[in-house]
Amino acid sequence: KQEVTQIPAALSVPEGENLVLNCSFTDSAIYNLQWFRQDPGKGLTSLLLIQSSQREQTSGRLNASLDKSSGRSTLYIAASQPGDSATYLCAVGGGADGLTFGKGTHLIIQP
Amino acid sequence: EAGVAQSPRYKIIEKRQSVAFWCNPISGHATLYWYQQILGQGPKLLIQFQNNGVVDDSQLPKDRFSAERLKGVDSTLKIQPAKLEDSAVYLCASRGLAGGELFFGEGSRLTVL
């Protein structure tokens, strides 16, 4: 059974810092990995999708990497802003199956 | 392009009552998912549809939960009778292609008193 762990559970940093969120998964036989953002009381917003054959994906100030063999992914946020404050969720998928989620990292960017 | 639509956004009921949630996926998306998200947890898959057929309902508590997707478009998730531990956000998601990006709705927040 796939298990996804996200570290740290919570993180608070001053505005402008670069930061890294970590995600690990137990079964490396994944089809893809997706990072989401969730604001309080809202649904999930997709940030980046990495296919199993890819090593990384970039969107603006966000960069996600995938090391399938070691069961790890990182989400790098450059030059953090208060608007980046949210919960970040990592999820892994097995192709046509649904995604298995971690519990998320609650991020606060201090102005 | 319209996103995944869900209703109602909020529902408060007493235990043993029933409730139903509705989802309209992104147009053309064949795969539809219902997830349950308890406060402080990541979403947990309840059921997956491919068109109007069930692909995976292994984590759906079938004694009280039911879901259908008539005509392969809209879907309804029902809980009857509700328990206190069913208090959660129920998220609907859809996907167009296998292995493609998953898109979520805003969710339906259920409080069972």
C-alpha cells in the first residue's frame, strides 16, 4: 500500500526566503506525482505535475523535482511572498488510479 | 474552461440524517473521483468512476455511503445515515486522460452534530 509522507508538517519563514518542501513515498512504481496548494476553506489547486519519466518541472517561482528510485520529491519555492501562505500537498498516482496524498505542509510566510 | 462544480458548499446535519452532494466535472473528463478530507489530513479516495462505471470503491463505507454517475457526467455522493466521524470536506475531482492532471472542485464541507 502506497504511503506518502511530507516533511515538515509546518513551516514559518520570513518573506523573500527560498524554501524547500519534502515529499517521500514508499512504492517507487508510480506513474506521476502532483503538487497541490490548498487555501483555508478551499479546494485543491494543481501546481505542478511530474510524469515518472521526468526529473523536474518548473512554473514561475516553483520548481518540483522527482527522484523515483529513492521515492522522493521536493518543491522549491523561490523568493517567497505572503501570498504563498497555504497548505502544500504532494500526491502520487498509479496511472489510471486516483492519487494517494500526504498530510501536507502548512506554510506561513511572514511579511 | 469551466472547472469542477460542487454543491452545496456547506451542510450541517444531525447524526443519523442523510445528505447528498453533487458534482459536475470538467466537460469531456471521463474519470471522476470523490475524496474525503478530514481536518488536518490529506484527501482520501472514496470512489473512482470511469464514464459511468465504478473503477475503485474499495475505501467507500458501503453500509452508509453510496455514489452514482448516471450518463457518465454528473455524480452524486450520498451518506445515509450520517455519523459524527463523517464530518469532513468532500472533494470531487476529474481527469481527462490517464496519468494526466487531476482537477478539484471547491469541496462540500459537512458538519454532523
